[in-house]
Amino acid sequence: MIELLSSTDLSKPLRDAIEADTVNPYTTFQSLTEAEYILCREIGWEKARGKIEGLTESRAIELVEASELVHETARIKCARAIALTDCYTIALAEKINGTAVFAHLEDDLSREIRRKPFSTKLAFLEPAR
């Protein structure tokens, strides 16, 4: 979400796919919350809030209520040593039978994939090193 909202080169293929309507993107309010506070630290509160509001008002990405994902997210978090927001992303992908998209393969997620692969497809904007 941060890469997408920052319009980085890494997110360009995803942005293009969204604009061409070749993917059906979904996200959670938790992902937006995380993106807003991280962007706030980088570009300030007003700009970060404006980016989040612009995205939600555009309806380019469908927002899924946390209440629909609470139990599945908790199950994933209970079994996996990964960030809570990542658990929400994976739970959402499971719910819609889609792909959980992340910018980078972080160490915690990498460890969990090696320990026991996820049943849900995971994709990364940045190729694995």
C-alpha cells in the first residue's frame, strides 16, 4: 500500500494493472492505517491523510471491513510470527480466493514461508534476492 500510495517505480506494474482494470484490488482498513502513519513520518500528516482520502474516495481499491476478517486474522497470527497487518492481508486474500501482495519479502515472512508454506498465494513487488 505504501509503495502504491507513494507511486514508486516498484509499484508501477500494479498501478498500471489497477488503471487498466485487469486486477480487482482489495485492502483492509488496517493496511490503510499502517500506510497513513508510515507516510506521515515521511511526508507529513496532511499529505499522508490526503493520499489515503484520495485513494478511498477514488474507490479504485475495495475496502473490506475488519469484522469480516477478525477470526481468520487471529488464527493466522496465532500460528505465525508475522506482523498483524500482514495477517490481515493474508486473511483477506484467503477470503476472496486471491493473492496477498507485499512490497518486499520481509525476514519474518520469509522465515514463516520456509517453516510452513502458506496455502494462499503470496506475491511480492520486489523480486526475491
